[in-house]
Amino acid sequence: MTQTQPIRILLADDHPPLRKGLALILNSEDDMTIVAEAGNGREAVALFRQYQPDVALLDLRMPELSGVEAITAIRAEFPDARLIVL
């Protein structure tokens, strides 16, 4: 049996309780791991660039850069990025 790598996830939401709750749920799955958490859109773009996760979960309403602006910035640099809107 081959060991597969867990799905690497970036969480971006400006509400810490929601972010921490999602991280707790997702990290409890054997095949998923949170590699980074962002509290605003600008941070999400920087962390995506740094960690290049398999998937990013992004809130649409965030300070500094909205989710839409963050998605646009990530897609400009990483056209094949897998992004999910919360």
C-alpha cells in the first residue's frame, strides 16, 4: 500500500473563531493538513506564494484585500491554483 501525502490547505478568514474551528475539523482528517492561516486577503496571497498549498479556502469579505481581489492576485501568479470560497 502506498502512503499518500495529505492535502495541504491554506485557510483565509478574518474571523479567528471560524478559522480555528475549520482548522480543528480539517486537521482531524488523516488526509488533510492546514499549512497556513491568513486573517486578511493580503496575507492570504503572501502565504499562498510561500506555501503553494494544494487548495485554499478563502472568505470573500476580508480586510486589506477582499476574497475576490485575493483570488485575482493568486490566479495571476498561479493560474492552476485550486481555490474554494467560504
